[in-house]
Amino acid sequence: MTRPLPSMPPQRPEGALEGLLDAGRSLPGAAGHFCDRKLRKRWRRRHAGAFDAVLATMGPDDLAIDLGANVGSVTRRLAATGATVHAFEPDPDTFARLSANLADLPNVRLHQAAAGAEAARLTLHRSPRLDRNPGKYSQSASLVHDLGGSGGVEVEVVDFPAFLAGLDRDVALVKIDIEGAEWDLLDALRGYPALARIDALFVETHERHDYPRLLPRLKALQSWAEGIDRPYVNLFWH
């Protein structure tokens, strides 16, 4: 039976306020990013129930993937459906906390690696505030942005399209929160046949470090997401 999926109507400004925010997205620097963030926050509210709606369709026969699992809060929600969950977290210290947090879940498969467009060994940049509050700032670690910290660590990057192709069944849900590395990964997936193996893709995009250069790329991704039937692609997650 085909999995029922949320609809993804085109995202267009509605009303005067959203029209002003949309026009302001093209402003340089912080002003443009502010307008974009406020507009997309309003759009995000329109899809607030989509993640839970997909979770409600999942069960023990399903697969789910958490890219950027951090300490496991989303992984645990995915595992609660009974699905087998593959959780990827590259930072060795964060991975240790993830392993401890999810030790009671036999349906979770942990991978101490990042997910990328191709296999590699890359430096994971950590937040300079990590020592102050590991629980909060571990989620900021990035393969693509130098955060100014002194604790960069070399990590494995898995060829994620190849990983998808090697699975024994299709994937109900993939969550991507990988702090700027999502752009290249999404570009790789868009043209890859294994993308058709995913029912739903929930992505947190990160534009702050490269705004407004990334705005055309974001708009192109949204147009693509609106124009395909499978997978359902939500670029407004979180």
C-alpha cells in the first residue's frame, strides 16, 4: 500500500506582511537573512504537523534515517514507531553521548560518520562554546563552516547516495540537519535514482553564514520540491 504523505503546496507570500518580507529577502547581509527567516518561519507553521503525520504511518517494517543525530532526541522519536533507524553522528564525543542515550533501543543502528555526496575524510569544525555547554552547542558542529573554535576533529564522511542504494528496502523518512552540508548532499540526491527510495525528506537548511548568496539555491530547491511527487520534501523543518 502506498504511504499517505502530506501535501506540499507552493510557498507564495500571502498578505501584505509576507509580501514585504519576501521583497526584503534580497537585501544584503543580516537584513535579508532576517526577512527570509521570518517569512520561512511563517511558512513552517503551515507544515507544523507534517513530521508527526509521517511518523503516524510508520511501523516495524519501515526504515528511517537521522542525519545529524546529535544526542538522539529525534532518533528516539523515529525509533518509537518501531521502525529500524540508522542514525549518523560524526563527532566522536557527541557520538559517545548518543550511544549512551540510545543504549536501550535495539532497533537503532548507530554510525559514527557524517553523510555526504561522496566518501571522504574531512575536518568537523566545533563551536568555540562547546566546552561551556556541550548539550547545546554540539549541534552546531559543521563540515563546511569554520566556527572559530580550536577543537576541529577529522571525521569519516559516508557516500550517502551509495548507502541508500545498498539498503534492502525503501526508506519511510529521512531527517537532515547537518549544518550547511545539506546543500551539496541535496544536489547529489536530486539527480540520483536512489532518491526514489525515500518517501519523505525533512531538511533543516542553514543560510546564515552565506546569505544572500544561498537564496537562489534555496529557491531552486523549493521549486524542485514542489514539482516532484516522491519523495515529499519539506525544507521548512525546524
